Amino acid sequence: MEPVYRPVIHAAKTLFRLQGTQFTMTGTENVPREGGAVMAINHTSYLDFMYAGLPAWPHRRYVRFMAKQSIFAHRVSGPLMRGMRHIPVDRHQGGQAFKDAVRALKDGEIVGVFPEATMSRSFELKEFKPGAVKMAQVAGVPVLPVTIWGGHRVWTKDLPKRMGRAHIPVHIAVGEPIEVGRREDVAEATARVKAAMQAQLDAQQAAYPELVGDERRYLPARLGGTAPTPEESHEADASDMRRTRDKFTG
């Protein structure tokens, strides 16, 4: 029974209907019907948590997302996150979150992870952290590569959010499960996962409706868009980190 998660999913679907979101989902057959898996997801939108869980829903699977501790501390989102059995991550004490995630995987859960750790302002894949692959390796479960394209046009960093009836296409792809050998080099396995996700994302971008005019701000510079370059995005991220550090040390 999922007394919290189930109604939250229905509420999210209602929101998407009101927004007129046009979903295209591929690879849903790759979501395992049972057993654990690490769902590795690219990150360009504040709504990626909601989008990434949709491919699992036809099989009545629920994704337990790893999310920063501050979300669990919030008086509104906290009870919901705990009720949905998501996994809190304290960035200063990440070991406990890793243990909790591995335990959930061994219990047969799908655990959602954003290997880039933070949202990509360039809309390109950033460097991947090795945690997702390490979890899969330790728990003995596969990695599900999941890519989302279009959600950043609804709500992303530094740009106005469009939560009304915008009829924005959102493409979600689930790739074939990637097995990680028990003795495989984690860096090499992480590179394999990233390469698979890059190939998926390239295909989604090629199939997506053309973005013109002001909408080109949602297109990576590499593809002729006006989004920040990866270098500019990195500098903006560093500036955010400096502001956060100054806030707590000033």
C-alpha cells in the first residue's frame, strides 16, 4: 500500500493535464516488474522528480528518490517525502544516505538518482558522480538510464517558470538496464552509463520540435541555442556555491 505516494502521483498527473503537457515516453518496457534498480536521471528541471517516476507507474513501481536533507526539513514537503519513503541526503554525511539507498535496493526498490548532483544550466550532461554506479554495484542491481528533454521549458534555473497551460512537449526515455560487474572499475562503469544517456539525449533532441525565437534559450549552445555554455554554467554553479558558503560563514 502507498497511502501517500499514490495520491501524489494522481495529483501530479492532474497538474500535467491542466498544463497540457504532451508526453512522449519510450522504453517503459525496460523498467523491471520487480527487484531493485538504480534509476540514473539527467537533471535540467525542478520537475524532474515528477517526470522520472512516470515510466515506472504503468508497472505499479514507485521510485524512491534521493533528495537533499533540506526538502525533508520543510514543514510541507517533509511529511510527503517521508510518506513516499524517499531517501534524505546530508551532503556533509553522505555515508548514511548511501547505506539507506543500498538497503532499499536490496529490498527490491527502484532508487532514483541524479548523477550530475545539481541541475544543468547548459542543458548538457555535466560530469557524473560515481555514487549511482557504486550503489548498483554494492547492491547487485542494474542501472536504468533515464533521460528527460523538454521539462526544462516548464521550470528551470534562471528562467521564468511556465506552470500554466503551455502545452509543452516532454520526452522521457528509459534505456536498457546496464549491469555493473562486481569487480568492474567504477569510473569506467560510470562512463558507460553517461555514454548511454548521452546517446538517448541526442536522439530525443533530434526528434524534439524545433525551437525558434525566444525558445532557443532552452537549446544548448552546441546545437545553436542561446543557453549558457558548459563553461558558463560551471561558473554560475561556482558562484551559487560561494554565495551559499558566505551565507553560513558570514
